[in-house]
Amino acid sequence: MGTIRLGKRTESRTPRIKDFVPLASLDDIVFGGWDIFEADCYSAARTAGVLEPAQLEQVRGELEAIRPMPAVFDQRYVKRLQGPNVKKGKSKRDLAEQVVADIRAFKAKHGCDRLVMVWCGSTEVYMQQTAAHATVASFEKALDESDDAIPSSMIYAYAAIREGLPFANAAPNLTADIPAMLELAARTKAPLAGNDMKTGQTLIKTIIAPGLKARLLGVRGWYSTNILGNRDGEVLDDPESFKTKEESKKSALDYIFQPQLYPELYKDLCHVVRINYYPPRGDNKEGWDNIDIVGWLGYPMQLKINFLCRDSILAAPIVLDSALFLDLAKRAGMSGIQEWLSFYYKAPMHAPELYPEHDLFIQLMKLKNTLRYMQGEELITHLGREYYD
């Protein structure tokens, strides 16, 4: 999480964030979850091949002790996956009640004071809001009727939020960002964050694009392509799941460049996103970006980026950060959308009347100022006149 500056630059107060705010200790965290496969976490990690076997052996006992609970899963929403460890129920309401029972049993078994749920499941097919999502009452009626408008992720979100748990959506699918979930979160005082963890290519976009915008360099085109061979890549090989991811990945540039304010620079931007499933690459994702830039007097330039990254290595720390900060938000009495956690997400949740903030540097400023606010410290605006007046 790094450090946080407090007060004036002359004061040299820069504690680590973990020492500044009362985050839960890593020694006090118990992990658990659901999966459509029965393998324990050690076996699953060996199969995934992300970490070296010697590293896994150091925590083998702890990982083998974590066995997934049977999952809520419907292949209509994730068409390229199937597995045996799946719940059965007479309705989606029944499945939601089973998840609630799992939450309560896990809490009791491990003696936990608090819980946080993060949806890390595969990207579901593209969906839009319907009447079923409008209110808690309409959503619960849809659960009773097993309405197709409720995918598996929403069942988990409903169960968590109904129990008052902080909930984060690490995937791009429509999940907690519907009026029914916001109404329920207001009722149970549950903090919410999402959507879609920002780890690879979109992370780079939200670093590079603000710089181009700040110097008012025009952009005619931004072509992005990815290859990855893990289960995420297999799922995204389905056009309907890819559509969900594409919408999440493409939105950032529109909001950063503000083409309605700078039409001569960005109005005709051609933005193309491609994802290709390539099994030999495994979890080692590779992203290529070609950016066609326009400078002074209309002279064309190009920027090319080749990012060879490791998907899970980038994602795991920010899943943990999100969980720790959401737990902090709950203890601080903060509920509903936690926009200050936008720093971690491709498609940040935001109030309906606002546009989302995608600039990574503004997002980080918002996050750190929220922590300063929590602790009664002066907010930092970077005006700096006090050093010269």
C-alpha cells in the first residue's frame, strides 16, 4: 500500500498506510470461498502454475486446509466452464439462502468478528439492467421466480449485502451496481466497491492517457490486443463474456480524454480492444498497445507498448487491499458505494448523477485524502502557496 504524506512537505511525516489507519492484521485473516471445482487451494495453485512449487510448499498445510464450498453456478452465464462442485436448489432464492447459511457457518466455525466478500469469479455474459433490478422487492420476487435476469454473481452479492458484509466485484459483469443492491446496502450499511480489477492493459491506459491529455496531445487511434492462456482467457473466448469485458475496458479512455470538451483532439478516436485465448501462455498475459498521437501542427507520432505481465501476480495484492479497505470502511461507518476505492477498478462504481473518475493519479489522491479524512488529518490539495507567501 505504500506510504501517505501527512501535513506540509516540510514536516517530513510519511508513515506507511498500514501504520496510519487501523487495518486488520494479516495474521487475523481467515480465507474461504466457493468454487465449481473440488480441489483444495494447494492443488488448485499447483494446477494454475502461477507460483513456484517451492513457494507453495512453504504454505502447503494452510492451503490444503482451504477447501471450497459448493458454488452457485449456471453455465448459461459462463459458457466455457463447467464443474462438479455446484449447489442445487429449487429456486434462485433457495440458492441465495444456501449462500447466507454458508456465510453464517463460516463465521461461526472460524470465530470471525467480521467478513468481507470479493467476487473473483469468471466474467459472466453481458447483461443490462431490467425491471427485476429496480428495487429490493422486485429483485426478491425475481429470485423466487428464478428470473434469467439474475446471474450467479448477483446471488452472492445479494447474500453478502443482506448480511451487511462489505462486497466488492472484481469482475466486469453487472452485479452490485444495480438499484436493488444499492437500496439493500443502504438498509444493511454494507460498503460496496467495483467493478473489474485494474491490473494489466487498462492499468497502463490509465497511466498513459492522463499524461497525453495533460499535454493536450491528440489521439487518433488506440489499438489494444491481449493474449492469455489461463481460465480467464478461456472464458473470454466466448463472445458474450468478451462483450462484458470489452465494455469495461473501453470506457476509461472516453472519460479521461473528454472528447466533448476537446473534440479536435479526441472526438474521432478509434479505440479497438481484442483478447485472444492462447493456452501456451498460461497466466502470463501479454498486452500490445499501438497509440497514434497527433502533435503540434498536426504532425503524427506513435507510441507502442508491450506489457508482459502475470495476471494473478498483479491481481492478488489489490484483491487483498480492497478487502482490507472495505473492512476499514465498514468499521468507520461508511456504507454504499466507496468511490475512493476506484483506484483499483477498471469501471468504478459511482453515484448515478456523476461520471466515473478513471485518471489513476486523481484516484490515488482521492484514496489517500479519504484516509486522511478518516484520521482527522488535513486534506492535501497540492496548492502549495503556503511555502511562498
